[in-house]
Amino acid sequence: MTAATGFKRLGIVIAAVILASLTALGTMALLIPRDAVSEAAKAQIRNVTGLDLVQRGDVAVSLFPTGSITFSNVSLGDDAEPALTADRLTARLRLFPLFAGRVEIADVALIRPRISVVFGADGRSNWAGLVDALARALGPKSKNAEGLTSFSEIRMDDGTIAIKDTASGVAETLSRVDMALAWPSISRSFAATGRVFWHGEAIDTTISLGDFAAALAGNTSAIKVRLIGAPLKLAFEGNWSSRPTLKIEGTLAADSASLRDTLRWAGIKPLTGGGFGRFALKAKTAVAGGTISLSNVNVELDGNAAEGGFTFAAGGRRTLQGTLAADTLDLTPYISTVRLLTSNERDWNRMPIALDGLGEFDLDLRLSAAKISVARAKLGRTAIAINLRSGNLAVTIGDSQAFGGALKGTLALASSGNGAAFESQLQFTDVDLENCLNELFSFRRVEGRGNMSLALEATGDSMLALTRTMNGRATLVGLQGALVGINVEQLLRRLERRPLSGTGDFRTGRTPFEKLTVNINVVQGTAQVEDVRMEGSKVRLDLAGSASIPAREFDLRGVAALASSSAADAPPAFELPFVVQGPWDDPILLPDTQALILRSPVASPLLDAVRNRNTRDTVRSAIERLTGGGPRQPAPDAAAQPPAR
């Protein structure tokens, strides 16, 4: 017998065996009752999950060529208030056990399942009984522990998971849930992998438990979580237990292209303004009850990096407490949308002030940094406390190396019936006045170093409205500086020599001073200048009046004097009253013309003559003849007039 003939006979034998097996399987499929298959499948589902399968629709059984059974309109658990329902449950049957007449499920698919998780006021959920049943089914005394075969996978296609907490009123829904649950039929582990949609965004999800039975019983089990989506990437690895209370410990890592977008996606309204862009976080995490604690935190936000710790309380009102320390911080992004002035930088901004997000949560944050940048301002070592309670924001500056000196005080912002309520209490010590006044008020007229205090409050729905209701007080003491944009000494000496020669262009140069004292009282947007005194080696200046904060205009009157070269208490060599009027950025300084006329050697005899009653009529007649401004006389007869020459 040739080899070819041997192989041919072997092929016939194999084909005959396969045909016989298929024939036997088909015969077995015809002999097994459909009701028996249905009951066996229900019993196996109950054995594996501990949950009763309640069938309300039709049953479709297919045993050849593949084995499967489909239940329509089903629920698992309590028939009265089912925690899980599905349009269909399809169980795929293992092939070879059918030869022995046994029904064994390979895997289960839930089509359009609906899972409802409801937490009561006591924190217990409607799944508590089902979880206990699952724990008994997977426990050491269960039938599965005796070696009975169980299926290893449950799939969810196009499912919905609804979660509701009746105590807090929180309700969330996960839709279009496509998950594969790796059931612990052989090992103790459990894994769920797939995709869910939350708030319109797809999140690829992976959850694994090292000991599923221990986790169901409330005992400690290893846990890993991976969430990957456009709004957020998150990874957690650690341990989980739920007895006597929920406790989670491990390492958390998260990052996002935009923290502002992530907060909106999570249903949290972010703080108004700018910033809150790229975000990354890594920390040791501990969850106990309703409190989440983060330690050894490394956080990056908008290019800033800091270290510290946080505590987040989710029970009741959401509260975030934390401490952060950084080498450098750039706070410019967070005030980038704040516009004090309009684009021409001459008028206050009329746009409404938005305080959205201040009432969403409470915040208690301690922040310290070696260097801080706020727009053009550069601060040195600074410690800040930020407190947000029920929409009221308070910023306390404990100590800051600001504007070349020191700064401390408080700033407060809150919602009010008129829009926003603002309040400040600030103390500046030995600061660079030019830099400080420019950054705070866009005022560039004073150089030197000094101390300044501000106590202001205002309400309004825009920056302009705030200036109209502003009240408070401001004081300034400057030393060894100068007024910029005017040379008072040069002006006074020129007018001393030639009082009527004209002032010319005097809005250039500098006026040095040894001491500058300013006391201002602000009432409803008007700064009452109670006292401004400048003392220099060559010039003294006193000023009083008012300044309109909304209009950004001066209306001041003062006296400038050249210091006497003799004794310090000697009368000044020359005094000149003047007025300062016009906008803050470009005011007009006008000397008192009457005082100049009085000092003129040409005009003073004329004024003396005018004051003398005996010569007043003569002087007036002379002036009228020169100017043609005398009283009108009746026109004489033309014929009587002499001929013109």
C-alpha cells in the first residue's frame, strides 16, 4: 500500500469522525429540551453572580451549529425594584459540554443594559443586597469554590449607568457604555475595560481589582484605574476597602490640556478670568469617607510648578484646602482678562464685572513663592492666603517683597446687589513710588521711595461704577524723590525775573524733593486732597483741592515757593499761586496771573493808579482814548466837519 493511499484513508477516517460528531451534536441539539436549556442557563447565572434572572420576554435557543440562548426584557436582582435591566441577555454556550448533554455558559452579553445605583441618606445603596449576593457567590464557601465551571466574561453593549445620591441631590448618567467585564472564574481578579460617555465626551476606561471577592466583602483589594479622554487623563494605583467605611490609598496622576475645560466638563463652573490652561498633577492619595487627601503633591498649571498638599471635602458643600510652595509663579494669566482702563488707557472700563464661579465651592489656600510676576510687576518672596467662602473672596498678603520694598494687607471681592463689592487694606513700606503708582493707578508723576497706605471700598457692576462709589483714605510719604514732568524751580526763577514774560513750555524736567506728604480722603468717587506738601532744598509746594476718580481729572490749587538762601525759617524768596487742572496723564498747570502782574515793575504803577481814586478817572480816560473804548458821542453834522486832508 502506497503512502498516498494511506493518507487518503486517514483523511476519510477524520472526515467520518467529524461528520459523526456533527451528527451527534445535531442529534443532541434536537434531543435537549429548550426549557431545560433555559433553566440550566438561569441556574448557572444565579450560581456565578448570586443574582436571579427575571425573564419578561421571549426566549430564543440555538444549539446548532453554535450554541446560544437569548432572553428578552430581563432584569437581575429584585423583581420589584430591579437594579439592572436589559433589552436582551445572550449567553453563548460552550460546544464540547453539549456532547455530554450539559449546558455550560462561555460568556454573557447584555444588550442595552440599564444600571441604576441609588445612595440613600444613610449612604447605603440599592446595590447593597446584590453586592452581598455576589460576595457569597464568589466566597470560599460558594459552589464555585468546589470547582464548578463558570463563565469568564460579561459584555455590556450600548448601556446606561445612572447614579443618584439622594442626600446631596447629585445625579449623573454614563451613556453608551460598551464594557467587557473579565469575571473571576479562574483567578481572583476582576477587570472592566471599554468606553463610556459622560457629559458628551468619550472616556476609555480600565478598572481592575486584584481580589474581587475581597472587594465585594469590603476587605482590602488592590485596585487600578485608567481614564483616558479628551478632557482628562487619569491613572490611579493603590488599595481599596469599604469596611467599616470607604478607604482608598494609592498614587494618583492626572493631566489635562485645559483645566478650565475639564472643570466645565465635570460640571464645576471655573473661576472667572483667564488662566487654568495646561494642568498636570501627581500625588499620594487617601480617600476616607467623603474626604480626599493629597500629599507629596507635584502640580503644574499654566507653566507654574509647585509642591504641597490638598484636602478636598465632597460631603455637603465642596471645600478645597491646601498649601503650595513654588520657586517662581507667573500670575499674569489669571488677570489677563481684567481691564481697568479702556483701550485708549484714558477712561475706566465700562464692561460688566463677572463673578461667575465664586459660589461653586469653598477654598482655603496658602501660597508662597520666591518670585511672583503679575503683569509688569515683579514681586520677591511672597506669602499669600486665599480664602473663598460662599462667594466671598479674600486675599491676605502676609508678607511680600514688592516694588523694591514690602507689602502687606488684604483684598476682598464679593457679589452684591449692585454687582460687585470691593475692599482693600494695603500697606506699602519703603517702595519705589514710580513703579508702585504706575502699576496701581497708571500714574507716572512721582519718583523716589516712600510709604503708602490705601483703605478703599466700592460697589458697582463695572470698573467705572466702582470708581463712582469709592470711599476711603490714602496717605503717602515720599523721601528723596522728584516730581516728573515739571521743573518748578526753573519756572519760578523765570517768573521771578520777568513776571509777564509768559511761562512757555514748562511741562518737562524734574523737581527734586526731600519729602513729599499726601493725605487724601475719598468720598463717592471724589478724592478730597486735604494736604499735599512737598519740601525741597530749593522749592516748597503746598497743594489742596479735589480729583475726580471716575473722570480721572485734577482740580487743585496750590502755592509754589522758592526757598530763601538765608535762614531756614526766613520768608520765601518768591511765591506763586497756581492751579492744576485736566486729565491725570496730561494735566495743565496755570500760574496766578494777578500775582504775576503785581510783581511786574511795568504793570504795578498802573495798578496803583487804578486803586487811587484821585487818578482813577484820568487813567481810565487815557485807556479809553488808547483803545477807542470810550462812551459813544452823538455824530456831528457832516457839513460842519473840516475837509479831510
